[in-house]
Amino acid sequence: MHHYYLLHTFQRLLEIGFSSHPFYSKQGDVPDPEEEEKRLAAAAREANHLTELRLVLLGWRWPGKSLTGNTILGHEEFRLERAAEFCVKRQTEVEGRQVTVIDTPGWFSTQSTPPVYQQEMVRGASMCGPLGPHAFLLVIPVGMFTEVDRARIEEHLALFGERVWRHTIVVFTWADVLRNMSIERHIKREGKDLQWVLEKCKMRYFVISNYIFGEHPQLRQLMEKIEKVVAEEGIYNPEDVEEKKPLGQNQNQTQNRELGARPKVNSAVGLAKMDMDPPHNSVDGLTD
């Protein structure tokens, strides 16, 4: 596996060009041999045997994002009552390896996301450490998927740079509403907008049941998908993203507030149709 990954990496360098690869310095097209060697060796070790997994959850508010994090970790680590503007990092051991999950602020379905929330989303990737996350899990509830939904996803993933798509897996939640319909049929039925998102992710998607904690039968399959992403793409480098300028202090204080609670609806279609209210309350340490 080690030799395969190194060979695959150098093949990709030839295909995409040295200057655009994250292992190379930002100052010019000439690589930094020492840094390149370190990152290649680290990535090869990761792909050979992932003793640690670093995952970043992305998605709009209330799609089952925090619940998905709890499912992966095997117990409730992220509180579900309210939406939050801060990234929350939780760690546990799953099947003999350390799993780190970063839950990022969810974006709004119909409103513009405040810049301070966007900054916090980007910070979520750097919270995984210098090597970056192994994968981004883009959480999408099963239900109506519109052109607006596609545009919101494209807009927010752009914050992480174009390369983020290579490290993204779509995770479908609330799949129980499908009943006897397969996820493939659902994808075909929803049309070009959902299919566009999946094609950007190289058709990497997964369906998860959010009602099972502990020994989750689907968890091993998800981990295998993540390992495959690392073997094929390496590890996402958060340093490739240009840091956004911070907002003014007064503007920061005005926008840096929790969203109020939203009624839970056990229906993906209902979730997609409900609009978000602007921030009202301030409650620290809670997630969406």
C-alpha cells in the first residue's frame, strides 16, 4: 500500500502540474523538497493504516448533521437542541482508532450566511491539526433538493477551495422517509441539481441511519470509504485556503449570536421546506 500510494501521488503530480499541488510552496513553481518529503511520507503512513480519522461535518442547519456526528462517535457528544455558530470538536476511540469529528456551523437554507459564520466553517478544517482532515462529510437530508440547495452547497464549499470536492463524501440522512425506494432511484428522481453535487464528489455518497448508536452496522463501510478517499486523494491541506479578513469588532459582536431553537420535524421534506429565523438567543456550546 505504501509504494502504491507514493506511485499514485507522483502520477497525479504529472497529471495536474507541480505548481497546483498542495505539497508545493506558494511562492513559486519550485517545490520545497524537505516539506514535500515530509507530507508524502505522512500521507503514505495515513493511507497505509489509518490509526486516526479526522472528519469535518458540513451542511445547512438541521439536516441531521450533529446527529450524524453522534452516530459516528457512538454516543451523544453534540447537543441537538439548538444551532450554534462555533465549531465543536469531539474525539473518541472507535474500533481501535482515534476518531475526531468537527461539527461546523450550519449555513442557512434561504438567507445569506454571515461572514463570521463562514470564517468559523473554514476554521473547522484547521482544527484537525497540521495534516488536515481525512474527509469532509457533506450531510444532505433525503427529501426535496432544489437548485437553491445546490447553489448554497457550491457557495459554502468554495470557502475551502476547489480541491475540497476531492475529499468530500455526501452523507444522506433521514433515509427512512424513502421507505422501499432505493437511494439510487431517489438521486435520479431529484434530477440534475443533486446529481451535480454527487458528480463533484466523484459519486462518493453514503446513507446512514441516525437512530443507531454504539455498534453501528454501517460504520465500518463509511470508514472504508474514507480510507479509499485518502488512498486516492491524499489529505486535504487547510493551508491552501486563503485566510479571510476578520470582521470589525462591532460587526462581529452583532453577528456572533446563537440561532434560536427550531422545532424538530421527523421528515426530510418538512425540513427542506421550513425557513430559518434570524438570530435571537445566545446560548454557548450548543450545536445544530
